[in-house]
Amino acid sequence: MGEVVHPGFRAFVARIGGEQGRAWIATVPDRLAAAASLWGLELGPELPGGLLACVVAATTADGKDAVLKLPSPWARGADEVRALRWWEGRGTPELLSDDEELGALLIERVRPGDRADDLGAEAVANLLHLLRAHPYDGAPVLGEIVMRRIATAESEGRSSPKRLAWAREALERLEVEPTPAVLVHGDFDERNILLCARRGICAIDPLACAGDPLYDAAYWIHGTGRPGRRARFDGLADALCLDRGERARLRDWCGVVAVHG
């Protein structure tokens, strides 16, 4: 099998993984071929967009559209498998199969699969309610994930010392009185919300963890720095029926997400 890894994806994995990343990329063609043989797949083109996994269109032996995904070692593929199993297609694509040895996931392909840009707050709130579930055993802790994201923003010079200090203080404040933990998507912005004929909209590519569900709400409001954040905050807070204290928590989470990006 020839080279199938998108140059942008290859460059990103090589940058973050160095020699280990380049070694992993070299295994991708053989592992795609092995997964296709294992599950009887006809492979199509690579589906661009992601930077942490190789994603290829596939057709199953019974003619169903699917996606074959090979998460890189930095993509937390095992957590994606557990989360998709836990959600069972409620607001997410269904996990059709996985193989731990190959590090491969076979996932339902979302159709039409266009990005769900300009979503209304009610639609986002409904999707967040679908995703809300008790976390699976061993799910990473949201606070620890966020601390690492803040540290990465600091190392890459993406935020000022003052804003970084504020974000760390805000995270401490949010954890003084933690809310009951739920399964959090962890990367919930419009890039990972697709139009779906079966579900209306569907969340893909989770970086799942256990924590405050308002983090996902804040990520949708602030995750990509789009204009209109104030309107999204007010609309989503109303759609989620947040009380005054919950709105304050959402405001803090928005500030934290704005810092770590």
C-alpha cells in the first residue's frame, strides 16, 4: 500500500513525536492494510481535517459506509474507544469494532457529515444532554487534562503570564466545590460537530475525560475564538437553564478555555 497519510497530519505527528512520531507514521500503511483485511473493508481516500489520527473512508463487506481510524500514540485512542462504547451512539457515531493490537477503530460514518456551523443554542444544549453520562471507570480527570493544556499554552507562548496565572487560579476555584463528574467530550467545538441524517447533529473525535459538563459548554462558546462569544454564552446558558451559580462556573470555564485554546 502506498503513502496514505496526509502531509499536514504527517508533519504534525513528526513535530510532536520526533523520531517516535516518524516511526509510527511508517507503520500506518501496513496497519491500514491489516485492518482492512481483518474487517473485510474496501478502503477509500483519507478524510482530511484531523491532526492526531489517520482517518480513511471505508466500506464494510455488507456495503455500509464507515471510517477506519488509526489514532497516533498522542491521540488517546483507548479513551475514545471506551467513550464511544459508553455513549452507544447517543449523540456520537457508533463504534462498529476496534482492535487494540492494531490500534484501529472502525466507526460509523456520519452522513452527510458537513460541519454543523452556526448552530443554535437549543440544538447544542440538546446534544450536550445526550452526551451526559456517568464516566467510565478509569476516565482521565478533567482538571488534570486542563492543567496540562494550560502548561502547553505556556510552553508555546500562546498566553501571557497574567492570563495563565488567572486560569490556574480559576481552575483551583472551580475545583473547591466540584460538581458531580460526568463523561466530558473534551474537544467540543464546531469542528467536531457534524450534521447527521440519523441524529440531526453528532459529536465526533472525543478527548474524553470525567468532570464538569460545563467545560464542554465553555469549549463550544470559546474553543476556536470565533466572534459572537457573548451571544453564544447567553443563549447556551438560557438553553441549559443555568442558575446564577452555574452561570458563574460557565463564565470561569470560558475564561480557562480562552487561555489554553
